[in-house]
Amino acid sequence: MTRPRLCRVVTVPMTFETLLRDQVRRIVAAGLDVTLICNPGDGMAAFARDAGARYLPLPLARQLSPRHDSVSLAALTRLYRRERFDLVHSSTPKAGLLSAIAARLAGIPRRLHTFTGQPWVELRGAMRVAAREADRVIGRLDTQLYADSGSQRDFLIAEGIVAADRIAVVGAGSISGVDLRRFDPVGMAGERDAIRRRLGIDASARVIVFVGRVTRDKGITELVEAFLAVHATRPDLALLLVGPFEPDRDPLPAATLEAIHSHPAIHGVGFCLEPERYLAAGDLFCLPSYREGFGTVAIEAGALGLPVVATRVTGLVDAVVDGETGRLVPAKDVAALVTAIGALLDAPAERRRLGEAGRRRAVTRFDAEVIDAAVVQEYHRVLGTR
């Protein structure tokens, strides 16, 4: 029996190598013939081979670029016409736009897309209009749409981007759930002291951890300002920033960069394939983002027993239950961030209560194996094979 042929398309290799790495393996194991398309990446060929999938590199500009995008669109359309996949499934904005158009032109009958956040929310002028319209094109051309959180689904419907009867949320939300074997407080217990020793952080210090892109729209400016304010009265406090800077795409203000690079209690470690090791070194996780699709890292932090301080924005209101697994504050509000962080640092029993609830919620609602099985089931539903 011929296996159904699935193509997964994203913009950057990191999406496959981090968020989707176990999901790809499970989809292959479920009997689908899987092809992966994204920008060229040094580790992608090995990743695909190990997962039992095929990898086809295709240059895709992350930002809108008519010249580059037209070349990529032509190449993707030719590829789709040649391969005749049974199903294509895109994630991330640029891959979603090009895949929707190319798959429609190539006559691919089943065209899926998962929305994982709307960058245009923080844009202004012509760029906002263009990026917003790109999401509307995806919504019109693809045959089935998903959001990785209920609040994002509601937002897309309210904004007129998609019709309510054509967009769903798989399981409880997120794009791939949480690997509870990796994000395990017992298994990671030894990392707390090991990471602190390596970074020169005292074993008795209280540590705030951030994981994600170290950019303006992740709220890094507000986080650094809040940290400096709290640190002024709590000198044993440290801030750990885990993730890449993006100076060409979303640069930080000069003052924020100066503080990150010069303050002895701020530690930037760059991109890491094992963020659980750094989360295990923390006492509190903070994600003061301006926008999110879901905020899986907040669930990962909760799985490791960390309380979360995050912003009350689309996506994060699904990832964090205010008062149960963490605290939600208004976006771009440094004073509110200072108050929430300070209150939790002064209340170890409350931190423990929130962290325990975060672990329970991750286990009962966001187990990666359950989410991935639901994704496979959805493929079979769309294909009509089960």
C-alpha cells in the first residue's frame, strides 16, 4: 500500500530542529512519507535522515521581499508540480504564504497551515498592511487552517483573517506540546548547580530565566529595565537570557544592549538546543512578550516546576493561567513587571505552589506524545484514510 505523501514547510531550519523535531519522527513512524522544506541549514540533512524523512532545501526570505519571494515562489511551485504531494502543511508566516500560493497553482488538493503568531500586530504602515494581507491570502487559499491557541483563533476570526468554520486548534493548543522526558524536574535536578557554577552564579542566588529570541517584541527592553529595578534592592538576583539576538530583524535599543553586555548579573548564553538545562537553573521564568501564537516555552518552564510571569497577550493567556501557574501583567508595563517579579521573589511558598500547578498542567494537557498523536489523527482525517 502506498504511503500518503506529506510535505511540511517552514521558513528556518530551527523550527524543525527544535519545535518539531520529535513530531516529525512520530509522523514518519505513523506511516506517512514525509518531505521537509525550509531554508538551507547545516544540520538539516542529518536531522531528516535520522527522522526517516527527506529534506529539500529552498531559500525563503523571512521578511517580505518581492524579488526574492518571486524566485522562491516559482521554485516551490515547480517542486510541488513535480512531487504531487497528497498534503502540504506549512507553519511560520513566509513559508505559509508561499506554500499557499504554490500549492494552489500546482493543484495540491489538501493545503494546511498552522498560524503560530502574527508579526504584523507590532508593525506599522505599509509593512503592517502587507503582512496582514499575507495572512488573509493564506486564509483564503488553504483548505484547512489551525491556530496553536484558542485565543489566537479568536483573534484571527475577529480580525477577518479567516472564517470561523475553517480554523481549529489541535488538542489543548501549542504546535507540538512538551517533551515531558526532557522537561522533567527530577531528571534535571543536577543541572541547577552545574549551570550556575559554569556561569559564575552563586548557588544561593535567585535567578530569572528568559528563553526565546532576544528581541524587542519579546519584551526584552522591559525585562531588562524591570530586572535592573528589582536588582537594586535584591543584589543576589541574576538574569539568564537564553536565545539568539536578531539585530537585523528586530534590534534592541542601544541602552538595553549595553546593560545586557555590561551588567555582571545578566548572563546571555545565545541559542541552545537544550533550554531545559538553563530553565532548571532558575527560580522564575519571565516572558514579557508583545505577541505570541501560544508561548510553548511557558509550558516547558511550568513542566520543570517554574512559576511564570508573562504578559496578558494573545497566546500567553492560554499558556499561563493567571493565579494558578503564574502571573499575567499588561504588555510593555515595566512597573507591573517589577511588582509581579518582586512579589514572587519574596514568596517562596507561592513560587512552589505555582510551579507545582504548572507541572500538573503540562502533564495533563500538553504532553507532546498526545499532541503529536492528535496531529497524525488530523492528517488521516484530512486524507480520508481513517
